[in-house]
Amino acid sequence: MFVQTKILTTNLCTPQSSSQYLAQVLVPETAISLIAEDFNNISLDAAKKVMIDSIEFGLYVHDDDNTEK
């Protein structure tokens, strides 16, 4: 089915490198678990929402353009 449509190619089916897996899976999952624990064991879905809601603040605080040199 997918072979004929050319949706699955060798490049799309290669496994992640260990650094990609670390950055894309382990770090976010660990962060969500730590947030849930910090907020007195809220659900993981609620912790994920906290993380997503804090993105704008984090980008502002850690923006290189906002720091004095």
C-alpha cells in the first residue's frame, strides 16, 4: 500500500540518532514529569499544558536580544 505511493522512503524510515531521541523524546518527557512533581503531582496532561503555556515567557527571559552586553 505505502510502497506504491512512495510515502515511505528510506530517508523517512531511518531510525533516530541517539542525540535526536534524547532531544525529542527523553528531555521533553523528563521535563513534563518534573513539572508534574513540582505542582504536587498534577496529571501529565496538565503538566504538558504548563510547559506549553510557559514557552513565551521562556523565550522572552532567555532571548539574547534582551540581555545587556
